[in-house]
Amino acid sequence: MTLQRTQLLGRYLSLEEFCTCTQTYQKYANRIDPYPQNVEATIPALKDLCQHILDPIIDHFGRERFELTYGFCSKDLKRFLAQKDPETGIKNGRVDPSRDQHMAHEKNRNGKYYCDRLGAACDFRILGLESDRLVEWILEQQLPFDSLSYYGGDRPIHISYGHQHKQDLWSFTLKGVPTRWVGIGSSSQMTGEI
């Protein structure tokens, strides 16, 4: 499979957009290769995420309101996310490749997947919509996500798609302490709780 940066992963998002949307990439673009190496497995995983999760969301809320904040994480991007910004001393980003599925089907130098759960993930927001309302809509539509993380009403959400379809839902306190939600059969369990 040939890597074509302008190829669409679904009806709306290109591979280039999915790989270059982070602030960290924008800051260090001349030093980061943002694209997948394991193209034969990673591209189909990104396409599945778009087809089953992101395309229905964009269909409903509109492309102009959809803002992708973190898509695919390459090996180079992972390295820069783990470092501190030399000007501010603040870490460039949070990265947990063993669980978060942003590295999709990429493998380390030992040939092992960075994330055994496989699949693919992204973080995004819908402009003009509180993220708790977005989560409620996703649950009402019964989109087949693997995991979904909610960080607050004014922050992007994290969502993944993979073969496990675990439907794990996480929220985080202001101090970053995770809470796992169980029995998420209806959105009413979210209202007022997060």
C-alpha cells in the first residue's frame, strides 16, 4: 500500500490532516515525520475510525464545526510529545501509547505493537457544543467506540475504534484522576454526573 498524504480516510478527513493536526507537530514540523510506517495495517485502522465513528459525527454536526486536535501519533511525534518545551519547560503533551490507540497498528523496533488493543484513536471537539452534549449524542447514536474519554465541557474528547468495541467511558477530575463509567446503556447516566 502506497502512502498518499492527500487520501481521504473517510468522507471528510485526509491522512495529512489526521497526522499533522497537533500543536506539537506544528511547533516541530521540520523535525517530525508524522506519517505511519506500518501503512498496510495502520491506514485501514484509521479508515475504520473515520467510517464508523467520525463520519457519522461530522454528518450530524457539520464539517465546519469539527476540530481535530490530536489524530495519529507517529514514532517521531511520540518522542516530541514526551519531551519538555525548551522555552517553557512544560511537557509538550500527554502520551500513553500502551493504551490510548493513537499509534494505531504501529510497531516498535522489536516488532511489538505499541498498543496491544490495536484500532485507532483521535481527540476532537465540536465548536459551539459542550463536550458533555457531544458524549450524550454519541451514546444515543450507539456509535461502536472502543473507548471514550471526557475531560470537561470545554475540552476535546478522546475516542477510539477497535475490534474490541469495549465501550469504555472515562471521565477525569480537575486533577486528572480517572473515573471509569460502567453500564453506559443510556446517556441519562451522564447528565449532571460529569
